[in-house]
Amino acid sequence: MCSTMSLLVLLSIIGCVELIKVSTPHKYVNVTRGTDVLLPCTFVTSAPDTNLNIQWDFVATSSAIPKPVYYYLSGAVEITSSYEGRVQPPSSPATTNNASIIIRNIQPSDTGVYSCQVHNLPDLEGISEADIFVLVFETPSTPYCSIHGDVESGHLVTLTCHSERGSPPPTYTWIRLDQARTRRPVMGITTETGILEIRNISQFEFGEYQCTATNGEGFSTCTLELNHDDVGDGVIAGAVIGALLGCVLIVLVVWFIAHTLKKHKYKAIKVSEGNEMMRSSTQAPEASDSVTMATTPSNLHAEGDGPKA
């Protein structure tokens, strides 16, 4: 008896359960930055709309955490602050069975998966969710090109190219333009990230180079001149400055040597003059002494002859 009653209760519960089906005609949506995008989502339910609940969530490509976008429950609508003013909710979803939303002025940061979830008790079974992957396209910004290394024959020179913006991330290609603006293949190692390596560069690699950043939305270019003369000017200027500094150094050395020799010569002259003066002062007394000694005997002789007379 108990088992029969349990079976009846189970059958009654199963009979009350309805199926809900949520669907979208587009699993992937590509859109250009700054435009509006419609995210289509419809549902089928046989239950009354008294407990109808609709929710849109977003998961960015750089995150695994879902963020709420739009919420509907029994006629009440709530839009997340970060999407306020940008999301247009569906009109009368309970009567139209349409849960589609419109996102205005979409940006590259809006790239990711949008999930449309619909629940309507007692519809507990079926497909209650539909996902849409949105890819926001943005033309690459004008890339920045630069030269790294010494642009001298036999040296390694690296050219780099990078766009600050672009969705999806752009790929880069390099070409060389001759004087007639004809596109020539580059002689070097290139990467899709915008790096061009020219090993053992020669004069045949000099000229104008162009980098193109490309994605599904468009392309942008930048050019630069790989010219030996440009670097030669700097080398010449450095050589001139070095020569001037060398001349100044030589002048200073010559002046120092001349000044030192002049100083030594002046000191030698002074010493010589001093020695002469000392010799002169020494010879003068000796001469007076000799004169005195010479005159004394004669005087004595003269005095001795006097009395005899």
C-alpha cells in the first residue's frame, strides 16, 4: 500500500515538471569597436510567467569570474552599474519570450562570453542557458617603429614595430621600399610580433623600411629610414669633437712643457747670476790684501833710505 502511494506521488510530481528551452541563433558575434551589438536570446516555456527569471552574465577572456550584466525577476529589472546606460533590456520578455539585450558603444574590454539564463518555475528541466562569444574588432593603431644597434656594415641591426591598440592583437610584416617605391622582400629574420633582425648588414640593406600591423578589422603602417649616412653624421660629429678635444689636449701639454722649461731656464739663470755675484764678492777682498802686502816693503825701504841721506 505504501509503495503504491509513493509511486502515485512520484508520478504526480513528474507530471508537474515542464521543459524550458533557451536558444540563440548566433554563437559567435563579431562587432567593431564603438558600435552597438544585439545579443539574441529567446526561450520557450509552458509555465505561467509569474516566476520568470532572466539573467545575463559576462566572462572576459582575461578572467574566469562571471560578472552580472542584467537581471530580471517578475517584472523587476536591474542593470549592473558598469553597464548602466549601455545596456538596453528586452521589452516585455514575459509576453514575447525574448530575452535579447543590446550593448551600446562596445569596447575591446567587452570581448568575452555572454551567458543568457532563463528560469521559470516549475520548468526545472531542459536547456536553461545559451552562450554567445563576442569578439570586438579594433583597427590597429599606428605602430611605432624604431632602430636598435649600430647601422654600420657588418653589424647586427634590429627593427621593432608595435601598435598600442588593436583587437584581435595584430600581426606584423616588414618590407623594404626601393627608390621607385617598389616593395622588396627583407633580408633578415622576421617575427609576427614585429621584430626584424638584419645580421651582418651591408649597404644593400640600407633604405626605407615599412611595417604593417594587420588584424581582422584593418591595418596601419609606419616607415623608417635605415641609412648609413644618418649614423655617419653622428660618427663624423663624434670624430670632430674627439679631434678638437685631442687638439686642446696637445696644446695644453705643449704649453705645460714650454712653461716648465721656461721656469727651469729662468731658475738656472738666477742661480748662475747668484754664483757670479758670489765669486765677484770673494775676489775683491783678496785683491785688496795683495795690494797691501805689495806696498808695505817698498814703503819700508823708502823710510830706511831717508835717514842715510
